[in-house]
Amino acid sequence: MNRIVVGALAVCTLMGAGTLHAQRGAQTAQQQAYEQKRAELVRELEESQKRLAELRGQRVELSTRIENVIAKMLEERARALLMTNEQNALQQLDAILTSSQDNLLAQRDRFNALGDVVRRRGGAVLVVLLRADSSTSSQLLGQVTLQIDREQVATRAYTVTSNNALSLGAVDPLYRSNVLPTAHSINLSATIDGRPVTSSLDVTAAGAAVTYVQFAIRNGQIVHTTWTSRGTTPF
């Protein structure tokens, strides 16, 4: 009887130990599965966070590029507006200059027409002649400059041939034009035998007549004579 009781106790003990071992084995497998799943979730979370950081960086870079593009567009727009304003200002200035030029040309034409009318009504013609005294053929005439009312109107450079023609009695008409019937200052500068010589006079041009002023080269000097003719006037 005792042997039976002892055997039963042994069997129960063995069965309890097996059950406990099985329970511990099941818990260990569950723990390993949990740790593995947790590690996978942590790894996925880290990858998601890393991907999120990359996306944030790309978003910041994209925002910076968009801001740069907008700033460049605004700068180009401002430059275009500035160029448009400058172009409009230049066009307006060009229009003003064109209008001013047209006005000046119109006024010049008007003044010229008035001057022509005054000269025609005054009927005054001024003629300036140059000749050389044939008795002094040895003198050599070089450069000659004629000024009327302080304005240069004629320039001559006489050669040896020209001097020979003048010594034979030729006359060089230096100037002929309609003028106002008022007083005019006449100045003749010449180079005679290498020396500068000047002669000046004031002459009043008569109306409806031709006023002649003749300069003659005589003994290295310049002498002048004047006369008026009404029979040869072009009026």
C-alpha cells in the first residue's frame, strides 16, 4: 500500500514538472516573438522618421527654390517696369526734341523769308573786287581773306599764274550778295611779298543800287575805292 502511494506521488511530481517546463517554454517563445516584432516596429519607426526628415529637408529646399524664383521674377518685373518708364521718357524727350527742331526750322525759314523780303525791298547789293596795280608787277600776292561785318565770306590763295593775270589787269570778284541798306564793315587781309597787310573800311550800301568796293594792291599796300551804280542793278 505504501508503495502505491509513493508511486502515485512520484507520478504527480513528474507530471507537474513537465507542465511547468512546458509553460516556461511557451512563455519563452512568446517573449522571443514579441521582442522580434518590437524590433521590427522600432526599425520601421526609425526608417519612417528618417524618411520624414528627408522629406522635410526636401520641402525646405523646394520652398527656398520657390522663393528664389519668385524673387527673380519680381526683380525682372521691376527691371521691365523701369525700362518701360525709361523708354517712355526717352520717347517723350524724342517727341519734344522733334517738335522743337520743327519749330526752329520753321522759324529759320520764316526769318530767311523775312530777310529776303527786306533785302528785296531795300534793293541793296554789295560787290567786293580785288585787282593789282599793273605798274608794280614785281609784287607777289599770297593768301587773301575777306570779312564783312566780322564774318569771313571769302578766302583766296593766289599762285604765280594768278599774280600774272592780276598784273595784266584781271579783276577777282571776291563777293557779291544782297545786303541790307545799312552800314557794313569790310576788312581785307592779304599777304604781299610774305608780309601781312590789312585794309578796313565802313561802307553804307545804298538802296535800289549796287555798291562796289574795290581793293587794289599797289606798291605792297592795299588801297580801296568805292562807288555806287544804279544802272546795273538786278532789280
